[in-house]
Amino acid sequence: MKDKRALQKIRDEFHKFSIEKPLGFGRRWSVLPREKNDLLAHALRYLCESMQIDRAAVFFYDEVRQTLVARQLVDRADILPGEEEIAILPESPLARLLSGKRDYLIIDEPHYLAYVTLRAFGHIFGVLRVENVHHKRAFTDQDIPLLSDFAHELATAMHGLELAASEREQLAQMRAMHEVSNAIFRSLRLDEMLKSVAQSLIQQLGFDRVRLYLVNRDGEHLESVLTLDQRGQETVEKESFPLKRGVHPMVDLLLGKMSDERIEKYQRTILYLPLRTRDENMGILMVDNLLSQQEIPPEQMPILTAVAGQLGMAIKNARLFQGVEELSITDGLTGLYLLRYFRQRLKEEFYRAERTHGQLSLMILDIDHFKRINDTYGHQAGDTILTTVAERVLSNARKVDLTARYGGDEFVILLPDTSAEEALLLADRLHQAVSNESVILSNKNSVNLTVSIGVATYPTHAATIEELIKRADEALYWIKSHGRNRIRLYSFEIPSKI
């Protein structure tokens, strides 16, 4: 280069931009960081000022579309708005420039402009265009060395920014993968684990929404189990699809169909990932940006694929744990909770009611004349009756209620945040559910059942856990002493009348 001082000034200008400057962490990763725009704007302004050039622009080459796309345009000190594209025709001067057959292109009047290739480590990725549109001065071969050196320094600096951005992007991906993996293995409880994973995917990768579908225990349906959005709100959208081909594209995807037009149509803003283990289909992970309409970046796919692989196995492990846990706290015959677990939960709910000055009701349900039925029809018939009553109680109780097997033919139901009046309404519903339909035994005999239910409420009838159980039991005993087949709420006159 003839003017070494000019080249040194150019390099000094580029060195003002530290490529180690950290990127702000946002919802989306960008292939072209914000620093690149700053670098280009500053560099082009400096070029216009130092060489008295009217206008300068940087174009990136889109090889797929065979088009030069303007990344930054500067008119002296002003950044120009808008976009510009130049179609590259085969064997045109610009095509030869981008193929490396020539290093620069000068166009005289009436345009007064020049093109110089932007090349980094042997790869041409765009061009620098300079124009003298205002004072109509043509560029000459003497201008090219300085423009070429400027283009070289600019291309090298941009390449440095690309490398730094790529490293930061890889670190961000590793961090996201680490956080989501931690969420997967943070809990062995299925519900907690799924919610933690959905929250982590939204926080780390910025999705609008995450939905999870699981194959149910009997392996016959794919069911929605969780929907979480950016606001952290869970949406109740119960969906269930038979696990048969042709019913729904998600089912087809899970069963091994490679593609589906209905899924591929929205694949830029919505993704479905099968959750599998080596020998079992577990469900579907769905992530979407339907609200924001932002494309899901391709660089997120390796993370999501890895997450789907880990999540499938984690769901299987959580279900195994859940099965073992249920065996340890539930009655093998009725499926109801065992009394020791019930007492633990009763303590928790009682202390919560104390702290919040709330109400807590408890009912004890007894099958009338169960011993007589058992002696008449046998123990197998007795087991059928116990199982049937348990099923009817569970199907008519509320989700918040806790039901346990209290003794041979007695059940106890805990009703959190429930007044005496509300407990009586539920007791009436359970009473009718058990009594309204006879039970068909294995020997085809039909048995009509009735039950007696004693009810007590904290703090109306009891001040302690022991008193609450005792008062419900006393109400039940009063019913047994007065003909059975009814409901009774405890009152303080009961003990004297038993």
C-alpha cells in the first residue's frame, strides 16, 4: 500500500471495537449481532470522511438467492434507511467479482461508483460499494489499494465478531441445555418435573408456550397433561387422542410416521418432538411461538432433540417411582391411601387450617351390615363390595379430598377448606352414589348397599386432630345406634344420647 499511515489509521479505527464486548442475553439469539451494525456504521462513516466519499455501503452475498443484500448504507455521516438488493446475473461483472475472478469493479459516469470484495480467510462473503453521487468524481485505479485494504480490515473485523458471537452462542446453548437438564432431574415426581421443564424451556429458549402430552398408563391414549405460557399461567386444555394411526398427526408422529403436512405447515413457529425410550412411546413435547410469530432458530433444534431424549427416560423413571410410592402408601385392594399416610396428611391440613383460620371437615363412612354380607356370600364377595364402594367414593369426591381405608369396612375422607354445611352436601352425594346402584357379585347375585356417614368439622366441633377424629366417630356411632343408613353431623348432645 502506498499510504501506510492511512492503513494504520484504518486499523486503529477497527481496534476501537472490542470483539470481546458481551452480548446482552435476550429472548432470541441473532446470527448477526448488534455489534456488527455498530462496526459497519462507524467504519463506513470513517471511510467517507477520510477519503471524501459521498456514500458507502456493505452488501452480504446470499448464494441461495443469488442476490447481494445491503446490510448497512451510509451517506457521509448519515445512516440511510430502507433496504436494497442487487440480483446477480450469470457472467455479469458482479458475478465475476463474487466468484473471485476479479478483485474490484469501477463504474464511471453517471454512477461514479466502485465495488471491492469483502474476503475473510479466502472466503468472499460480500462487497464494499462506494459512490460519489454528489460531486460526480469518478474512482480511479489509484483509489483501489486503499479501498482494498479497508475492505480487508473490515472483513477481518467482521469475521472476528462472527467468531466471538459463535462462541457466545455455543456458551448460551450449553447454558440452556444445562438448565433444562437440571429441570428434568430436579424431581422424581412427574407433575413437578414436567412443570419445571416447561418453565425452563420458556425461560432459557424464549418460547411463547410449551405443551406436554403423555401416553396414559394403559397405553391406549395420548393425553394433554400440561400447558404453560410466557406469563407462567397453566391452561386447562384437556385433549385425548386414541393411540391409533390416522386419528391425529401427533399420534402418527409418535407412532413413527416421518412427516405430516399439518405439522410441517407450521414448523417454523411450532415444533412437535416425540418423547421415547428404547422400547416405549412416552408422549409429545410441543413448543411454539404462535403468538409472537417468531421463527424457532435452527440452532435450538439440537437442544430440543437432546431434551426430548432425556425427558422420555425421565418420564418413565418418574412413573416407576410413582408406582413404587403408590404401593407404599395405598391399600392393595381398594387403591385408597393407607391410614398411616392419611394421618400424615391430616396433620399437614390441620396445621394449615390453624395457621389460616380456615375450616377442615372429616367424615367416616361405614358399610352397613358388611359382616353379614361377608358371611353370607364369602370373602371374595366382600372384597368386591369394598372395591366397588371405594370406586364410587373416589369418583364422587372432589380432587382436593383425601380418601383412605380406615378399617375393615370403614373409609375416612378428609375435606380441606370445607365447612360443616359443605361437608354434609358431599356426604349426601357419596351416600346416594353408594346406595343408588346395586353391586353384582361374581356369582351373579345382586346386593343392595347402604352406608352410614359421620361428619365433624374443625374448629366448630374440635380443637385438636384427636378430637376431630373422635367427634366424627361419635357421630357415626350414633347412626349405628339409631338404625344406620343415614348421615349425621356431630353435635355436642350426641355423647349423652349414644
